[in-house]
Amino acid sequence: MTARAEFQIAPWELRWCGFDLDVLPDIESIFALSNGHIGLRGNLDEGEPVGTPGTYLNGLYEHHELPYAEGGYGYPEDGQTIVNVTNGKTIQLFVQDAPMDMRYGRVIEHEHVLDFRTGTLRRDTIWASQTGRSVRIRSERLVSFTQRAVVAIRYEVEPLDSDLELVVQSDLLANEAVAPPGSDPRLAAALDRPLVAEFAAAQKRSAVLVHHTRRSGLRVASAMDHQLDNVPDNVCTVHAEQDLARMTVAVDLAKGDVLRMTKFVAYGWSSRRSTPALRAQVDAALAQAKQTGWDQLVARQREYLDAFWSHADIEIEGDVELQQAIRFALFQVLQAGARGESRPISAKGLTGTGYGGHAFWDTEIFVLPVLTHTMPEAAAAALRWRHSTLERAKRRARELAHRGAMFAWRTINGDECSGYWPAGTAAPHVTADIAYATAQYVASTGDEQFETDYGAELLVETARLWMSLGHHDSTGQFRIDGVTGPDEYTALVDNNLFTNLMAQHNLTEAVAVCARRPVEARRLGVTAQETAGWRDAATHMVVPYNPDLGVHEQSESFTRLAHWDFARTPPSSYPLLLHYPYFELYRTQVVKQADLTLAMYLRGDAFTAEEKTRNFEYYEALTVRDSSLSACGQGVLAAEVGHLQLAYDYLVETALIDLHNLHHNVSSGLHIAALAGTWMVCVAGFGGMRQRGTELTFAPALPNTLHRLKFRILWRGSCLAVDVTAREATYALQGGEPMALTHHGQPFTLGADPVTLPLPEPASPPEVTHPGNCAPYRRA
């Protein structure tokens, strides 16, 4: 077992006390700050020691060649990977010529605090140099939600036992040494000094650097400026060179006095704008930040988060550690998506380089439901980014001999960059997932302008793909063959149920949007014959089912495959993909992650209650959860069919995936989709919330381990609060118009007065089994 960081439990913050080099890489991910545009790993102010240095700008990437043993027609040629851009976090301290370094001297006290209400990362350290000189260092940093291009750091040093000579160096540093993930030499070459210097300048207490990436040709500007309390200008020097700008402050500081410095950093990047234009952009952002000042930046950060928590908070009673983890998860989802503004939301957000910084279908199925019901403007921005890549998706479809749009399985700029065909190109369900998120967003918000400008085209072009990809067989059924669903242990199959049901939804929604938006339909060249074809394909979509077993099949003939021998699979052999060939995995009934189970949540209208219970029991026994995306989907269905304690275990697993480092890879970044899944299990699982078009229903139920659940969601301009206890649920409007709701099948209208309704007795479904060594995570 590897070391795991331990955190103090508190409802609104995450606090790490003490210092342990072994867990520092994990801490850097967990304490990362972001606003969706800029991301800073939680590296120490001094820059060293460091696990992985990280400063990221959303959408800024470098190209690299994709490795193939054998090439083939249609294989993507270029990969993309997120770039560690110019680091503006670093503030180095020298005490009587001795560098402040946590590896040397003595760390007397140290703590990191991530505050979910203020949106800041605080650090408080008492350190003694090797010569015994003691200082206290306090810092607080933020990535501004209200000024998108701005980072601010308040840094304080106080001598504790004597007068001291201190030197503080504040840097902008480009092309830091970063170890590339994996052993691919092409990726290593792409990340070796990826930034080419174009411009450097410094004056007074400010500096600016401009670079461009070698292969992708993206230009990035970074700038810094400083405010120092009671420090004369003549003790400050500043200079800039190609990859380094540095302001140096040398002072004599009396015992008990405090050197206080505020550092403002601004970033901008573009594929088109010139060096002078980007320099002007970051200069303007710095000027605005200085005008606002530290205190007001902090105050506005708090106001922004107060507004978010007022309609996004989830409160539970009965598990204080889980309460902390739920708020951590919501905060990290907010950070990933808040100010992306037509840029992707990647699988790791902006917390690390895992998955190369790529966006997957995770965004639409796991993250966007949270944002749609808590921060709909951020969900709209993420969907506008997908729309901005539509021409690339149409080009990819044509390259593969299809009509419509085939969106990339993994990407940063919209081009496919998965080098593994069976799980990448062959997994077109990502296209239907984007359509699903589009339809859900429009129905949830009533955003007609978005539907006119973006949604209609997304639904039409994605529907066209399915008509090209699928076909009617001799019996008239509509088949989609040779694809991979969410379960990557079962590839290149016929009629994956998840893919077919999501494509069916896509086709149905495309018909509906053309009826609502006839002008847009004509502009897109949609004919009555085409919509009739969509309707017919949706009606006759193949939905695999095994009548002998009484369960749906994850894909055609799946239940006839050999069973995996779980009894002979030791715990050390998970995840299976690292220890067994895909050739064996593809030929057996073993499920990497919720696939059919997830379909029963997203397309619950396609199953009866009895079918859900039988399907859940069958596929629980096969699902090993080698993917971080699995536990939340299983948790939602477990709650729906009555396995409330099991659903609670899955909630704990997905909420603590990073705080407890359950997949042993948090050092490469957080699992943003799994953290979003925390909201799914709370709201859709124990809250029983389902959205079918513009109909909103609830079927709440709690496990014995939780005494209360309270959550809020935004729905078509209103804010709805739901308060669930063991025996009843109370629904209350916190703003907006009255709404029609359903509680456990009982329709009612919610107006100004709260409505309290009893909960039915929970179901008693048959016990389920899990694959050997794959029981849900339980805390000691």
C-alpha cells in the first residue's frame, strides 16, 4: 500500500497538516485551483520540492505523433497533450542566504487549507533554517472566478526569533522540466521545452513573457506585477530574459515585523492574435487586477461562491467525512467548468496531465448534468465548444465514409487523437452523448436562443450519423453493428444496448427539434423524408434481450460469452487491463464499468421496474469497476431498485476516489467526472430525480446510514429545494414560478408554500453479488 494523505474533517474546508514528501504529488492535485480557464496545481510557493509542476490554460496544447505498430486508413496521425505553461506561482525566500526549502532545516508547523467558500488555498508554515533562524510564511492564492485571466497571491514573511536579512524572488518561469507520462519518446519530445520565446520585458515591479508552442503554433503571454507594503522601490530589482522574469526584494526585517507582498499574474493565449495584442491583453488584465486590489478580489471570490452554494450545496446528516467529500467534489466540478467559456472540460479538469488533458464523453454524461442544474451558463459554454468543433466532426465522419458528425472520442481541439481504434473511433456513442446533453440542457433551462443558434444543428448532424452508421436488416429492425459502448472490456460488438438507446434518443430529439424550429431545419436541409427516416429508425431500434435469462444484453450475444474466472483472479491483478490481454477480456463476460446499468439511468423510460431489478442483479456480478466512471452509475441504479446501503457504499467510493486515492493515480490529476458522479448519486440516486423532456420527477429514499439529505437544483428559471428524511420529503421553491412535479408517481404542483409528502416503504430486492475482490469501497 502506498502512503495516503490524511485530512482533517471539516464541513467547508480541506486541511492538510504536517509535511510528507511521499504524498506531495497527490497533494498538488487535490489542492489545485482553477476557474476553468487557468489551472494551478497546488505546488509549494518555493517551486521545490515538487512532484509535478503545473500551470495550465484550457485548450492550450502541443501536437505529437501517435505511435502505431501498423498504420491504417483513417487512423488519427496527431495526438495532442496539454502544456505546462509559464509558471507564475513561484516565490522563493532566502533567510540569511539560506534558501527556504522544506527538505532542509526543520519544518516546525505546516498546513495547507483549501477553502470551499472563499475559493482560496492558504498555506501557513513555521520553518527553521539549518542555522536555527525561524520564520513564519503565510500565503494565500486564488484563481479569480470574476476576472478570468487573473491569478493573485498574498505572501507574508515574519521573523520569529531575531532580526533577519531576507531576500524574496518572485518569478515567471517557462519551460520547467516536467517528466512526460509513459515512455513514448514522441510525447517526451513534444513536452521537452515546448515553448519558444518571442518577447520579454521588465520594468519597475512588473514583467511580461510571450511564447509560442513549437508544433501547434499557439501563442501565450504571461505577466506579473507586485504590490509591497512599506517597501521602498530601491530595494526591488526586476529583469526578464527568454524563459525567466524575476523581481527580487532584499530587506532587513526586525523580529515580529511582516514583509507583505501581493503578486498579480495574468495569462492570455490565442491561435491568431499577435504578440503585441496578447501583451496588451495581459497588461490590461493586470491593470484591472491592481485596480481591484487583493481585498476586493477575495471579496468578489466569496460573493461568487456564495451565489453558487446558494443553489448547488448538498447537505447530509450522518457522515461528516462524506459531507466534506461531497462539497470538495462540487467545488472541483465548479473549478473545472466555471469559466471555460467555449473550451473543453477535460477528464482531469486543469489539475494535472492525466489523459493528456483530453476531453471525453465524461463531460456530457457526468459533468454537464451537474452544471445544467447548478450553473447552466457553464453547461451552455461547454456545449458551444462542442458546436465549435462541429466542422471537424463532420470532416471526421466523411473521412470514415459517413454522413453527419462523428465527434472525437478524446480530444482537446476537436480532432480525434485516440491511437486505440477499438475504444476510440469505434465508440461513437460519444456523439449521441453530446446530443443527449444538448437536449437535457434545453429542456432544463428553456433556453430557446441556444437551441436556435446551436442545439438544432447539433441534434440534426448527430442524427444523420446514426442513419449512416446503422441500417435496417431484412426484418426491418435498425441495427448499429461493430461498435464499442462505455464498457471498454467488450469492443467491436453488434448492437451495444447503451449506444442503441442513446442513438434512439438522439433521433427522436432531432425529429422534435425540427418540428419546433422549422426555419433552422430548412436551413440545415432537413426534409420531411429525412425526419420520417429518423422516426422509423428510432421506432425499430434493436434492443438486445435474452428471454431465457430474462435480462437485457449489454450487446448482441453478450450473455452467451464465456464467464471470466473471478475466483482465480487475485486482488493484485486489478485493473485487469494492466495484467491481461484485451483479446481475453473481449471474449468474456467481464464489465469494466457501468454500461447497460448506466443506460438504465439515462434511458430509464426504455425499461420496466422489474427489468431494471433483474438487469442490475445480473450485471453487478460482472462489473469490476476498473474505471472511475462506474461507481456513480451503479450507485444511482442501486438506489432506484432498492439497494440503498449498496448505493451509499458507491456514493462513498465515488466521493472519496481522490481524497483516499482509491485508484492510486491522483498525482496525475483529479477524476472530475467521478466527482461529478457524487452529485448524481445524491440527487438522482437518493433524491430519485429524473428528467424526461420537460417533466421532472422524484422518488427519494435514504439508506439507514444517512438521516437527512438536502439539495437544490435550478429548473427552468426556478430554484427548487428538496429535503429528504427517512419518512418524508419536503419540496420548496426558493425563487421562480410554480412548477409541476411528481413524487413517487404522484403528480402535484409546487407553489409558494412547501409541500411535504410521505415516503413509501423501500423495496426489498434480491441480494446481489460482486466479482471476487471487487466489493464496493468501505472505510476502515
